[in-house]
Amino acid sequence: MQYVHRSANKVNNTPSNVDIGTISIPILQQFDDVMTEHADTDDDDLRSFDPIEPNPVLSPVQIDFDDIQDEVDFWNSSIICYVVGANPPIHVMEGFIRRIWKKFNVDKVVLVKKGIYLVRFLTMDMRDKVTSGHFFFDNKPMVVKPWSVDMDMEKEEIKSVPIWIQLCLNFKYWGEKSLFKIVSQLGKPIKRDAATVSRDKLQYARVLVDMPLTQKLPDQVTFMNEHGELVQVPITYEWKPTICDNCKLVGHLAAECKKGKSKRIWVQKKQQYPSHTEVVEP
């Protein structure tokens, strides 16, 4: 059969039927018959597979102490540390730690989560020497604790913090006995700085005091001197903790607290298009 394209005036000799004997069967009918023949076979193949459970339940496996012993042994000489009231980035904290603890053979400084760092030492002895000291980042105290296998990797609620204070005090009161007695009204005295102990700088006495966060920091201390006279001494704090009245954490004010705040979701406002009404004056 010949088809003539009217627009191009070309002859198309493609056969549309296939002659089988004396019967002419259209090609499209042949394809339809073939698909029908295989339809039942495909359904049978699909029915031969068992349905897959949407949420298979797996049996729990038992982890024993022996399974985790290698990792426990590796991290045993480590500490967990963080800065009170700050979250320095890992590259800043690593540089700081490797500088101040250079002699303690620091092996690794790893970020556990925001503001919390895991520091591994090569020996347990080096770790113990670090945990027995007091350290500060930008005048803010650092919390340093030995790592343990069941430790909670969270910043714990802090009830007191060590703070360096300066007292413009007559140097006759710089001895540990008298100086610790004077500052004990602020908290627990920890130590005097090297310049105060060696009496090299007489401008002020510098003392580290562990102060509770439940009280406001006073502006001065008072004591009765050896003559029975009242002496008032102003205090200079090298750092003051900022405490949130909402969450009770150190490092931000209540106005900046994110705890309990509803999350704001920005939704695009639909634009109001003016209606195009044509006014025709008579």
C-alpha cells in the first residue's frame, strides 16, 4: 500500500500490514497480541516473590566490656575540658592547649561537641598533672576533668568558679595566712600568684578564689586590722561571670537565652495584585 505525503508529495513505501498466507494482519495488532501473551507470565513471576516487611525487627546484639576495651585503653589518658562562658572554635582551642600544655605531651585535641574538647596525653602521669592545676582562657576559667568510660559529655551545672582578684592591700597582709583569711569571705582561697609570693610587684596582691555563683560579687572586702580598726579594700575582678536568669547557665543574659524560645518560621507573604478594572466614563 502506498501513502502520499500531501505537503511534500513524497511516496511512503513502509508496509502497514503483513501478509500471512492469504490473510493480511496489521502490524499494530501483532504487537498487541504479543504483549497479551506475555502478560500472564509476568504476573506469575511477580507472585512468586514473598512480600518484604516494611519495618523488619532486628534482634539486638550483646556488646561486652571486651569489645570496647581497645578504645577504652586508648582514651584512658584523656581529659574533657571546656571554657566557662565561651565556646572557642576547635582550631583556636587546639593551638591554645598545645601551647599551655606543651610540656605535658599532648597527643590529640578533638572536638566532642560545641564547646567541649577531648584532650589525649601520651601517659596517665601527664594527664594527672594537668587535672591537678587551674587554667584560664581569656581570663575565663576552664573546667578540666579526667575522661571516664561512662562520662556524660555535657556541660554540667556550675555552682562555683575560680576567679583571679586583685587587692590594693598593704603588703604586710600579703602572707598566705592573713591574705587567705581576708579573701575567705568571698569564697575558698586557692593560691596566690607568683609575683605575690615572691614579693616582686607591690602594686596589688593577686589571689585565685573559688567563688559561688549563688551570690553577687561584692565591690570590696572588709576586715579588722591588728589595731582593731575597720579596713575596706576595693576588689578588681579579672573576669566576672555572666549568668542567665532563665536557664541558669554561664555565658549569656536572659535576653539572649535561646532556651524555651519559640522558633520563628519565615513565610513568604502573598503579594496582593490590584485588580485591573477599566472605568469607562459615559
